[in-house]
Amino acid sequence: MVRRIIVKKRWRLDVDRGPAEHGVYKYGALWLAPTFLKEYWKVDPERGVILQKFPMQGIVWGAPWIDKDGVYGATEGGVIRKFDHRGEVVWTVRTDLGDFIAESITEAWGRYIAVQFPKGIALVDKERGDIVWSDEWSPEGRSGQEPTYDQDEKLLWVCKPISEDNLISYNEEGKAVHKITLPDYPTTYACPQIWGDYIVVVCDRHVVVVDKHKEEIVWNLDLGRIRYGGKDEDALVGGPRTITPDGKIILWTIDGLYTCFDLRTGTILWRIDLMSLGYTTRSNTAYWSYGGVVATDGIAVFLGRNNLPKGNEYAYNRNRLFIIDYRTGEIVHVSDPKYKLACCCKPILARGKVIIGTWYKDSENREFTACYYCWEIKGREEGRLEDKPYEWMGGLHHGGYGEGYIELN
């Protein structure tokens, strides 16, 4: 059980226009995507100060990939670009696969960058910028998915917005190794999420767990449709959910119902209904399912998604930071209602700190200034944390988990 913790807001970094979207922590810095500003930011994680900017040709929805040689990103028009760490453009390559709208790109086989677009996926040589191979399709469902590289099997897993063979793995030559048909379209921003021998995929209505060796579905659950924000919608639309380091799945629906399952069996372990607890209302139009949760060191952390106009009890600027003990389902911390609503930005871990970006519109489409928030989370006693990188959704596994990022008693 998690003992009492201390939560302190360290800084806030405003974004002048549009949402404060995805990022990573690497080489002692945050690398963020302030989407509509058409650039990436290198940010000091201790002070929330911009250290450097990397201009792109268009909107940047997703987190960049960072390595010792450069900064890699994708944008509108099928463009993929590499910078060196001085900010100079090394190469730019264009695909015919549509505008990049996913939440991240990833490294694969150590030598390549894999980028998924609405109409296909491209594997690009990191050094030269050449497209090594690509695979194209005609999207039928919601687009915006991300690929996931399996370091153990040396395969690239992709969920496609099509109805048949929509979970597939590729080898380094671009040949399909596994083909699995999911019971539903993978939802927008979904990705194959790896934990041990299993892969989790979130579809519009279903959560699906696959045995990656047997090429079969172990279990799946249909969550149906929910009335929320004045209309009926698929319960899970909105992106990947979160796996815990010890093999649980935290799944949340559009209306703020959080359920924890045993990943291997599908057994329900605990459930938290934020609406019944008074933390949200069915009048909101921002789906809770688009927000992110990070699981680390016994706790799960997320920011609220209420978006009613200013002055309302559930206004966009009256959201709370939640911390849950993911082993028991106990809520161990709820902040005062004083934060803007989370956007799709998945929480970033950085040496005892959690960083989350916010959205920029309320339920009536009135715009306000989005920002990145940074909170320090720790136990009663001071500890020394290893300075570990945190890629998008925790690493190449894209499970949303990590260990050794928060010092708790």
C-alpha cells in the first residue's frame, strides 16, 4: 500500500496558441510538442524554461524521437524531419501517406524511425533519411495510430484503421509475420501495447489482449456505447490505456469510469467511478478517454477532463490531479479543483516529477491559453532517484508504465 505522499506543483509553461501536446524526457531535458506552434521545444525540467526550439513545416501532434545524433519528428504533408542537437536540419523526407496526426513516432531495429500516417506506415533510415520500405492501406475507421517495436522479438507491431488483419507485425524487411483480426476498429491514437508475452490493443468499443506468440486473442471485452456530452459514443474512443509494471490494465471510458483488470485473465480487480464520486458530470463534452494515465512505483497519476465554461463547478479551469494506488484501487491524492483540463498529452515522468499538457477550448469552443504543468511527487523521506529517460508511453513497449521514477516510502 502507498503511504502518504507529498505533491507540489513546480512550474507551469504556457503555450501561446493551441494545445500543449506530447513529449519525452531524455538526456536531462524535456522534449515537447506545442502543436500549433509548428515546432518542438527542449525544456529545462527543473524550471520549465525553453532552452531551444526546432521548427517544423507544419503542425506537430506527436512526440519527437530523441537519440544522441538528433531530434526526429513528423508533421503535415507526410513530412518526416531530422535535426542535429544544434537545431540544424539534417534531412527532410516526404511520404504520400497523409498528414501526420499520431501521438508519437518510434525507433525500430536501432537504425530506423517508424512513422505511421493515416494511409500507411514508413520505415526511414535514421542516418540518411531514405525510406527503406512502406506499406499502404485505405483507412476505414478512425486514424492516428502509432507503431510499437518489440525489442525481444525484433518485430514492428502495427494496428491499422481497417476491418480485416488490423493487427500486424513486420520484420526488418517489411514482410508481414503475424496477422490478427481484432473484433473492432483500433481506436484513434491506439497502439499495440506490450507487456511480457501479451499485446493490448484498445478499439473503439473493445479492449483486446493478444498472445503475441500464439497469434490468438486471449480475451476481449465489449464496453458498448455510452451517452455523454449530449450524444451516444463508443465507450473507449480516444487512444491507448495504461498497463502497470505488475501486469494490470487500467481502462477508462469516455465518462470517467476507471476499471483495473488482471491483464492475463481479464478479471476485474477494482473500479473507480469519478461521476458517482462527484468529480465529473455527463454534461461535459471532453471525453475522459482521450486523457492519459501514467503508472509507476505503485501509483497511477492523471489530470481531469472537465471542460464546461468558466464559472461552472465542472469548468475547464477547475480540474483535479488524481493519484491512485494501482495495487488496491485506493485514491491516495486528489488536488483542489484548480487546473485546466488535460489534453491527449500522455503524462511524462522526469526524476520525481510528472508533466502533463492541457487542452485549449471549453465545451462552447471558447479558446484559452494551454500550458504544461509539472508536479513533484515524493514520500515523506528524501531519496535519490536515478536519472532515467522516459520515452512516449514509457518506452518502446508503449504500455504507459515505468519503475524507479518516483521515490515513495
